[in-house]
Amino acid sequence: MNNTKIWLSSPHMGGNEQKYIQEAFDANWVAPLGPNVNGLEQDLENYLENNSHVATLSSGTAAIHLGLILLGVQAGDEVICQSFTFSASANPILYQGATPVFIDSESTTWNLCPVALEQAIIDRISKGKKPKAIIGVHLYGMPFKVDEIMAISKKYEIPVIEDSAEALGSHYKGQKCGTFGDIGVLSFNGNKIITTSGGGALVAKTKVIKDKAVFYATQARDNAPHYQHSEIGYNYRMSNICAGIGRGQMEVLNKHVALRRAMHHFYVNLFKGVKGVTVFSEPNDHYFANHWLSAILIDPKQTNGITRESLRLAFEAENIESRPLWKPMHMQPIFSKYPYYGNKVAETLFENGLCLPSGSNLTEKDQERIAAVVKSVNF
């Protein structure tokens, strides 16, 4: 058997990335600005539509951090954050000296629970600590309950940072993820649907907000002939070389989304009729997920005791990467002391869920190896 590593989600080049990189070298634009940076921002704005204004940055984490700054979050403030997510969603809250307030998920989209969210807001307000912002995540590319979350945001006048790091190419009721919140966040890390090797973007609703983000991302230099600084700035701008990779990747974004969705359908068919295994899927036609990562839930009560760990270890033995779902933030040692609202939906998902190889570059032979492992487990 071919024992080459099958990765969970590896980079997938389209072919034209080198062209944009070479143009940057030929013009000596090897800096955190230049034609590729401007071009990638324009490409993203055209793709996202909805009058979006995009600032490309060094990471999605940087975009969340700048989003908090732009929304005025300061030390001592509270910021609501989805618990079931990667730590990069929550870490910037602590960068600002603010306090995270974690919220459970609901079982349909695995994202921010509207009921727990409103309960938390009401309780924090009663304690004299109205949250300054809400961070919602489109987990694994599945849109959160946009109508409900944005209605709560409007009702209590609390802005939303829309963490779409995993959701470029996803949409809800035809509108692209990353364009619903007051601030949108994208990631182009090496494992994302498209990559710039490392990088991200902040999506703003106005050019004024985009320009302010760029100002902060370039060390907050005042408009003066000398170096003058009246505010704290950051070295968060994307380089022209990385942006060149991104320009080539944007040419194949729709293809990559289609291939990821095809992998999702592969798993739907693979587990069809397997009692106790559920493939994470859109709840209805309003949702369109890029299925950045395909994931399943395994109920050991219905699978003769086979758990997510049983399958993970079976994959590992065949040199195939799979991974448990995100461990919720309120269960993490660094975040366990902070407030949490909800039940045990996120905890149960973590205990029973597994992310499966989902790359847009997986071959038919890779799929055969994956299927052979699943069949060997004897659900």
C-alpha cells in the first residue's frame, strides 16, 4: 500500500502564483506594499461584493486584533466570543487587556448559540458590563445563524466581528461570508481554502475604516516628512510577495470550493447508512458552506463502542491525518477562568467529532485509502 502521508488540508497551488511573484521580483517590489497587495485587495473586493473594502494583512489573527481596536475595545472591556473555535479567535481579546466571555454553540451549525448569546448579554449588562463586541465564527466554513446573531447585535447595539477565517467562498442567502459583520476577517494560512503561505485580511464596510486599519497595520505613522507616531501601531501588513501568491490563488478559488464540497459529498456517500455517524452538513438551502474541513460526529452508543478516537487511530496507523474538532475555549487552561454561558453542546461536539482529510488536491487513490480505513473499522 502507498503509505504517503494524506494531510488534513494541505496547500494547493493553481499554477499562476509564480507569475505574480516573478513580476514582484522583476519590479523589485519586495515589501509590505505594492501592485500585488493592491491587486489582491481589489480581487477580494470584487469577489465579496456588497461594497466591501479589504485590507490585506499578515494573518487572520492580526485582522481580529485590528478589528477590536477599530471597535474601541480597551483594557477592562468585555468581548463575547464563540467558545467552539480555534484560539486565534479569542487571543486578541487578551492582547487588548479585555475579558473574553465565552458562548456555547447550537447543534445545527455548531456556531454561536443565539439563545445563550442573548442570555449572556442580558446578564453582563445587569452586572454593569455591557460587552463591547461579539466575535462569531463560521466554523469549518459553515455560516453561523446570521439572521439571529445580527438581530441580537442590532437589538443591543453591540458590533460583530465576523470571523470568516475558514469561510471564504461560503455564503448565506446568497451573500458572501465576511460581509455581514461590522468587521470581517479572512485567513490565508497554509491550510485554508486558498493561501498566501501566511496572511489574512480585514473586511470593512467603508474605505475610512479600511484606511484606518492600514494605518494601524503600518506602525501608525502620522502624515509627516519624518517618522512621527501619535498612536500605537503594528507591523501587520501583507508583503507584496505573499500577495502575489494570493493573486494566483484567487484565480482558482471557485475551483477549490467545488473540490472541497466534492470531498464533503464523498464522505456523505461513504457514511451513508452507517448508524451512529453523522456528516456535518448545511441545515437548509439558505446555507452554502465551502466545507473547508469535512467533519463527522460518532455516537459510540450506536456504533458498538467505536469512538472518534478509534477512527482517528485507525487513520493514523495508515499515515492519514485526521483531527478532533476544536477543543472549546472555555475548556482550555488559559481561558478556563473566564465567564461561560450555555450548556454542553460544544463539549459534546469536541468529545465525539472528527475532522477528516478535506484538501482540494486529494486524489482518487487518496479517497480509496480513506474509504478502506473506514470500512476496516467495522461500524
